[in-house]
Amino acid sequence: MNEMYDLIVIGAGPAGLAAALAAHKAGLERILLIERDREPGGILNQCIHNGFGLHYFKEELTGPEYAGKFIHMLEGTGIELMTDTMVLEITADKTITAVSKTYGLQILKAHSIVLSMGCRERTRGAIAIPGSRPAGIFTAGTAQRYVNMEGYMVGRRVLILGSGDIGLIMARRMTLEGAKVLACVEVMPYSGGLKRNIVQCLEDFNIPLYLSHTITEIRGKKRVEQAVVSQVDENRQPIPGTEMIFDCDTILLSVGLIPENELTRKAGIEMDPRTGGAMVYENMETSIPGIFACGNAVHVHDLVDFVTAESQLAGTAAAQKDNAASHTVTLKNGSGVTYTVPQRIRPERVEKNVGVFFRVNRSCEKSAVIVRRDGEIAARYPKPYLAPGEMERVSLPKTLLEGANTIEISIEEAQG
Ligand SMILES: Cc1cc2nc3c(=O)[nH]c(=O)nc-3n(C[C@H](O)[C@H](O)[C@H](O)COP(=O)(O)OP(=O)(O)OC[C@H]3O[C@@H](n4cnc5c(N)ncnc54)[C@H](O)[C@@H]3O)c2cc1C
């Protein structure tokens, strides 16, 4: 098979669904969505808790409900959906190699591609926890899939390492399923999750959160029996004498997400080491014209509503014939900022404003977001509270971007 499509979207999570629908709305006809799982919806299918859609639909939905609304919107559009199909390779000339049980190996061609492969979880190997190698250690997302989709209870006495949102949500989920969640342990002095999840998933269930602590040893022969937790110093080194022993049969790891980008790298697309995703322009186009990226494959989002908005940009732009421009502004992350997305802006391609997402590298109160245009302060936005776990956004007007070479976003902390 060697079929030609206007657009091929890789990954049918919320990002891929929104991009495909936006491209259809913008006039593209032959659109193919490829998904390796057995159904579309991505990670939302296993997120049966509510809290999705507050921004986009102005109502509180569960993950499957949020995904379901977009899946319904596919009806009547003619967008083709190929599930159980894994994309193995894409090339700069937009040739896609995919494999499936039904169709075997396929070579497909497209005028444009949207990369929306989501992200994957860091595992025990990635963070090298010392101790034996018993059963009972899961990433929080894997446990979530087992409990919520496959009907398998992963354990009874649970310790959670890492306070990212998935870990927090699983602390509550395991409690509701009858397990005893002993504690959530976080190596940093602040949580990596949303404030609302700390309150609703830990505090409401009296689950202690140990900040500046980590697991220093896992004990157990066949199954986890004990975990040793120690306090860490400012260099994240365990402090001798602070050890606490937890008798547990399960450890859930919520220690970070990595944008899924093997295909992106192999195609020769420029990457941003700060996000782990592709470098993108204002409309989510990557360094290869006609290849776009969106959602968690670009940077890890905490709210799916922002994934949707960003992916609609990508899909709409994928329907344009040409996105080139004569002038590019480079975005820089200044003091206190970890990264920005997009990383580059072409003012000619901006209608009125560009939304720039960023994360801060420490918690701060009563601070301000400072926007510098070629080194001069151009805007200042007071912020009562900023935290690394919460993605921030500023809107830059076209007039601020025109003629500029660099825009820097930084944080100014209140003195004293
Ligand atoms: C556990 C958890 C809890 C969350 N809780 C909330 C919440 O309460 N509220 C909220 O707003 N947001 C929440 N989020 C965030 C939100 O769900 C994500 O930001 C969103 O799902 C990301 O969408 P995506 O399409 O980029 O990625 P995904 O949903 O991960 O979709 C990517 C898709 O690409 C497919 N894929 C990957 N590689 C290939 C390939 N090579 N070939 C074919 N298909 C491929 C995958 O199978 C997957 O279906 C949560 C996220 C997680 C992980």
C-alpha cells in the first residue's frame, strides 16, 4: 500500500483528535489518524476521575467523557481512524511506515504530519533506587491502567514515590479501592502536582506528604516487603539517621514523564533539550516544514484543555499550504523559568496574540512575570503564586513581536 493523504496524525489521544478535527474544519479532506492502542482517547481512557474540561467545555468531565466528546465529533467528517496500528518511522519527506495485525506493514505518504504521540513514564531503572528487585513496583500510570481498565488491584499497602499528578490521583484511587496508602514521598521541597490534587487526593484522605524525602532502599524477596525512606539535604543526598521504615507490598512511582519522541528524533527534527520535545514555532510547526507537533509529545501538560487548544492550532496550520515567513523571533527562558513553548515565533504568521506556555523552576509568592524585548522590559504581570507543578501562560501581542529579535520571559521574586 502506498497511499497519499493530505494529513496523517500520529496518536489519537486528545491532541491527535483535536488536531485532526481542526484540520478538517480548515478544509483538509483526506485525513488519517493512526493509533497504536485498541481505541482512540489516549491516556484519558484510564483517567476515570473528574476534573477534565473545566476550561474548554466549562464543565467537569471524566477523562473518558472528555475524549468521548471528541471521538463523537469524528462522525461524519470522513476522517479515517486506524487503531491497533503502530507507526515505526517517519521521514523528512513525510513517508510513514506503520504496522498492524490487520494490514501488515504499510508505507503511507502525506502532505503534512502531526506528531501527537503523548509521553511515557520514568521507571525505577531511570531513577536507580537501591535495593532488591521484587514484584510490586509499578509506575503510577501502569497501576492506573490495571485498576481502572483491566480490573486488577495492584496492592494493599501502598507507598507512593513522587508527588506528580498521576501519583496523587492514584493515592486517592487506591484508597477508594480499599488499599491503605501509607504516604507520598517527594524528593523536592515542593510538590510536582497541582495544588488542587494535593488537597483533594492527599489531605482529604489524611495521607501524609513527606517533602525533601526519598526511598533509599527497597526490601523484599518475591514481593515488596519494606521501603526505607530518608530525608534529603539541599543537594538531594539522604541524611543518615533520618530513616523511616514502611511495611508495604506495593510502591507506585510518579517520578516524571518523558515526551514520546523516538519518531521525531529519527526524522531529524530539531529537539529542545529543556522540554524533551520538538522545537516548535507559534503554530506548532517543527523545524521540518509541514510536520507539526502538539500535546504531551511537545511538553508535559497538566491540563488537557490546553492540549486541545494547542493541538487545534497545529491542525489548522497543517491545512495551510505554506507557513514560511521572513522573520523569526527567538524566545529565551530567563531567571526562574525552565522552558517556553513555542520556542520561536514568526510575527507575520500571528493574527493578534501568541500564547506562550512556560514552567517556573521554584515555588514563589508575590512575584511577577517579566517579558523583555531585546533586553528591555516590555511587560510585567504580577503573580500571587507560582509553582513548578503548574504550567503558566502569557499572551504576547503581535505588536510586541514585530521587529524584535529576542523575547525573554523571567520571574522577579518579591524581596524580603
Ligand atoms: C494519569 C494522568 C492523570 C491526568 N489527570 C488530568 C486531570 O485530572 N485533568 C486534566 O485536565 N488533565 C489530566 N491529565 C493530563 C492529560 O490527560 C494529558 O495532558 C493528555 O491526555 C495528553 O494528551 P496527548 O494526546 O498529548 O497524549 P496521550 O493522551 O498520551 O495520547 C497519545 C496517543 O498516541 C499514541 N501513540 C504513541 N506513539 C504512537 C505510535 N508510534 N504509533 C501510533 N500511536 C502512538 C498513544 O497510544 C496514545 O493513545 C492527566 C494525565 C495523566 C497521565
